[in-house]
Amino acid sequence: MKCFCCAKEIVPLEGEALAAEERRIEEEDVAYVYHATCIIEIVPNAKGEPCRCAVVCWFCLCKIEPDMWESDETWATYKPAVPFDKLPIFEHGSEDCNKPEKYAAYQPT
């Protein structure tokens, strides 16, 4: 899966591979990670528009520093690979709304 902001490939790590990467980050003081996948809710400024969802890597999450959500105007300032109007609608209350795989069809090209 690719980050909707920077379009870099996000390679999810699990188990010992994740633990090893976390140790490397700590030991080498690495400032960025492309293996963690996070979801940011993007709230439109226009009334009546639905909220959107962006899947981002850890590096972009740290760069954006969202509180609980981001505005569509702020999202645009990052010159994202997936613009606001192309982001998937965030389905509040859906069982899988916080699972990045749900939004895989919206990959940046």
C-alpha cells in the first residue's frame, strides 16, 4: 500500500521484524519510518461535504501532526499524491473504518 501523501510504498512489519526495526530506529536515531500505516480523518470546510480518509506512512503522520483530524485546506498544503476530492469517504461507525486495507483501491499512481 502507498502513502496517500508522499506516495512511498508502506511495507507493514509484524512480529520480530517490527521489533527489530523499532530497535534499529532507537539505536540509530532514525527520524523516519515508512512501515507504519496510519489513518487521518480529513474534515472538509464546506458544510454538507462528507469527511474523507487518508492512509499515510509514519513519516507523513509526524510531518502533518494531526490532533484528531485535518482540514481539507491543510491537507492540500502538503501537495499530497491523493488530493482531497479523490480521497475515500470516511465511513464513521463502520467496523473496518480504521483499517487501511479498506482504502487500498484509492492508491496513488
